[in-house]
Amino acid sequence: MEYIVNHIPRTTPCDRRPGLAMAAEYITIHNTGNANSTALNERLWLTNPSNDRKASYHIVIDQNRAIECLPLTEVGWHAGDGGSGTGNRKSIGIEICESGNYAQTLQNAARLVAELLKERGWGVDRLRRHYDWSSKICPRLMYDKGTWAGWTTFKNMVRNALQEGEPMTPQELSAFKELQGQVATLAQANTHLGVVIEGQAKQIKALQDRAKLAEVPAWAQAAVDAAVAAGVIDTKQGSHDFYRLLTITHRAGVFK
Ligand SMILES: [Zn+2]
């Protein structure tokens, strides 16, 4: 869904953009009351010379797009509660189109409203019907013969959208899966590396053990006996080189 900013000019007739600063505290939901108009039709109507009504709103949304007609920090006339009414002075007015694929439009509206709430750190308790400000049966497609079941459904849709956030796009999903694959490959490589290191450690230990001769070789026995008797060594475990050096040392007469 695209979001278009196309503000009506300050000079728009009937004071439809009064330019009054607004610090919004609520979001007010409407239906356009026109079964055939799109968001673009509704936006163009606001600046149509034949329009003589002092009525405006902030955002109009249909199955394809949302159009921002007034800055969200300025007052619009949509709540029917007068020039100083809280609905008009403190709420962002959202017009939901009735034309086209209404289920899609409603889904778009729920996502948009969830985003507006999230940006402000608000919950669904900030949502109001036009009806709440001035008892007009609006949003009329949520009225359901006075039960307002559709309104409850819409608030639940917004609540769900707030909790779930945006679902992943196909591009995001494929990038995510690729990343998962890379992580798995990396983990596998690390495991393989661990096995290699363990194998090498075993091999090194085996080589060290092999260097130590289990028994004193016969040719070194005299040297070992002499060295032990002289108190020079107290171990008989050594490598081939050890016994060779010991024998040379012994033959040099050091242990006598
Ligand atoms: Zn309304």
C-alpha cells in the first residue's frame, strides 16, 4: 500500500484547512458515506470548486493507497463536535473508502492506524468513532444495526496489527532464509574444525608418547644406573635422545 502526501492548500475554500496547530490525542475513524469514491476521488473533492461544505479530514484510504490531505499536526473538521470540540481539535481523522475491495481497504486501514498508534506509543484505547463525538452513525459500515460489531472487529484487527507488526515481504523472507542457511553452514564448519583440532591433539599426544621409550634400552642401561647412583636423575623414562645424551655423558666419565 502506498502512502501519498498531498495536502490541500491553506487557501482552500470553506476554511477546510484552518491551519490551527493540533497536538492529537485520538484517532477518529470514519466511512466516506460514498459507495463509489476512491481515495483519489475524495482528495480531489476537497479542492473541487463545487464543494461548499466546511468538512475535511487528515487521511483517506482505499484498497490501493492512503492519501494524507492535511498535516497530522493541524486541525481538520471531521468530528461534528464544533469549533472547540475535542474530536475536531484533538483527533486525527481517517476516512475509510467504501468502494472496491472493502476487505482489503479495511486491512490497509487497520495497518495504517496501527502504525500511527505505534509511532505515538498509543494503544487501541485512543481510537474513536465519529459517532463517539457527535452521535452520527459513522463509520456506517461498522454500525451493524446498532451493535457496532464491525467496530469491535476493526479494533481487534488494529490490535493484531500492533502485536504482529508487518509480515515479511517475499524479498525479506528469502533474504532471511539465505541468512539461516549461512548460519547453518558456519555452524557445520565450526563443528568440523573442532573435530580436526581434536584429532590433531590426539596425534600430537601419540607422537609424544611414542618418543618416550617404555623401557631403558640395553645400550643405555649402564649410563642410567650410573646416573641414578650419582643422584643426577630419578626417572628412567625418557626419549631415545635422552638415553643417547645420558650415555655420552656417562662415557665422558661425568657420573664416576
Ligand atoms: Zn464520519
